[in-house]
Amino acid sequence: MRLKSGKSFNFTCFLAINIHFWLLLGTISGYAQIQGCTDSQATNYNPEATVNDGSCMYNDTIVAPSSSIDLPETLQETSGLLFWDNDLLTHNDSNDTTLYSINPETGEITQEFDLKGTKNKDWEEITQDENFIYVGDFGNNLSGNRTDLKILRVTKSSLFENKPEIDTINFSYADQTDFSAKPSNQTDYDCEAFFTSGDSLYLVTKQWVSQQSAVYTLPKTPGTYEARLKTSLAVQGLTTGATFLPDKRLLALSGYSTSLEPFIYLVYDYKNLDFNHANKRKLRLELPFAQVEGITTKDGLEYYLSNEYFSKPPFINSPQRLHRFNLDAYLSGYLDSLDLKLEQPENRTGFTLYPLPTHGLIAIDNLPDGHSLKYHIVASNGQILQTGLLNATNKDIDVSPLVPGTYFLKIDSQKDALKIVKR
């Protein structure tokens, strides 16, 4: 190969220079992004981490309900749960083809919607998007060999007219090849939880033997599909319900252990539904012998859970109930961080910080005359660590009490946050 000048081109040298360049660039990028646990509530929190690698671990935690109320006898098999039209919507898991609207404060049934022309073989979960309600007829724990798994899609507007418009999404699991009958409660292909995101449905299975949950995806339009495996979650229990807040990057699962010890399994702080790089925290619930089936939330802080009737004489008699849990102590810091927009590395605020990195004081230039601005020092997990006021005569911030690590400065009226490195 020759250049136009007539000089020979040394390809080996060119390749070596480029390899060296990309290795150097990768090294620089590696210093810019530190992977680790970014949740300050975790036992292995790394204050210097800037990228959540999904490694956070937590102490065992038990949460008590803020309230519990009985549900009507009609809802002994209450299964799915969601917020809709200012009430809760639920259903039973066999035979009954009615959706029940219930008052979240009293548990009383306020309205009934009969899904005429349908059958309830094993309705286990309910979810929604802007236009439709989806009912999952995919319970499969009896023998693990159902070939008629389906999801009913109901047009919301048709329910109010008492003329439900219903179509069907049929599916099978792409990796299930053995359809021989299994003993009861011995299958990996049972499902009691799902949610919607974009143009897809996400099934969260209830794996009886491994006590994990596989996450499968399939289209949410009518048709017949194979559900494709996306990932697995080590819930260490039996998953029975899901509630999903896409704008908050938060998925909460309900479930219970084989000895009927209920839990909430939180999956949060991820990107692009990558649950492998998310915080995964299990909260045990102070509800002994409760077969929790449904879970829902509006804001990610207050959750409603329902349990179906369960009796095992002479010691256990657990009526169907609706419970409320406040998880502010575990999620408020993370949810607050989403409003701070910490992910933009460019400085578009117009302010100048120095010196950086710092050991103590940081000075800020270009502050406005005449009035003060409130500021927050925020950890990479969103926890607010320090708050104060800045103005033209008071422009220094003392960060010496903070441990070494990466933090963010959020100043009122500014969309962007400024990165601070404490040595």
C-alpha cells in the first residue's frame, strides 16, 4: 500500500498507534466512571462509585403495615391489584369472571365489571397501560403443562359502558420444551405477575423449585407469541404480583416464602430495564401466614397489598385482607434524586467551582447579586447530605465533613447538577 506522496505506509505502526490510543482512552474512561454500590443504605455502599453495578447488599429488614382491613367474602381469592379510577381493581383467581372496584380506605366493593364471554381458568394478575387493562390467565402450578396460556386485553372505555371489548394474547414460553405433567407446585413455568412497558408485556414467573423469578417479554397486541427470556431475579421466594413505575425506574414484586412469610422485592435505579445493574432489596412483611397475591402503588412510597383467604386448621386461619405499607424510609432518597437530574456531566449552570478535587472548602464564582440561592450536596444515590444558601458574599461551601468520594451540587433554579470530587 502506498500514499499519494509516494512514501510507503507502515500498516503495523499505524495499527500499534491506534491500539495504544484506544487502550489509553479506555483507561481514561475507566477513571471517569467507577462501578460499585451507589445506595447509602446498603452494607457495601461505595461513596466513590458513580455507576450502579447491581452489587448492593442490605441488612435483613422487617416492615409492619400502617393499616390492614378485611375484604368482603366475595373476594376470598383476591389475586391481582391495581389503581384505577380512584379505586383499587382486583379479581378472583378461578371461575369468577368479574373485575371488582374496591374502596382503598374501607375495602368495600364499589363497582363490578363482568367480562362477559370469558372464562377464568386461573386469573393470577392484572396490569394496565393508558388504554387497556390486561388480565393474566396464566396460572400453571397444578401440572406445569398448560398449552392455553393467555392474557385478556380489555379496552378501558368499554368497561364504563358495561360493554367490555376484549381480545386475547396467546403465548407459550420459548424455552419450555417439556409439557409432561409435573407434580403440583413443581414447575418453573408458573406465572402470577406481569407489567407493561412500551410496546411489550413483561412476565415475572413463580419458579417453585429454584424460588427465583424469570422475566419474559412478549408483544402486548393480540396474537400468538413465544415469550422470550430476558433475565432472572434471585428473589428467594414465590413471586405473586408486580407493580411498575417506569418514570421512577422502579419495579416492586410481592410474594411469600414456602412457609407463608410475605415480602416485597424492590428493583430500582436501573437503565433501559437492565435489572442486572439495579438495586435489589427484599423487605420482609410483618404479616404472619399471609398468602399475599397483589401489589400496587401510585407514587412508589405507599403500597397496597392484598392476601387471599388461607386456612389450615387448627392453627392457621388467615382471612382475605388489604394492607397498606409506607416505604418512605427505604425509597424516598432514591426517588428524590430523580428530580435532581444528576446524570448530565456538562456544566451548563454558568457557575464555576474551584478547587476540584477538593479537601475542604469549595468556592463558587458567578453567583447573582442581590439574592440568595439554596443548594444541596447530594450523594450519587440521591441522598441529600448538606443544604445551605449561597450569595455573592457567601460563596464558599465546606465539604470537609464528607467522606472522600463523588458528590453532586444542585443549586436552585438550575436544571443541571455540578460534580464534586472530595479527596
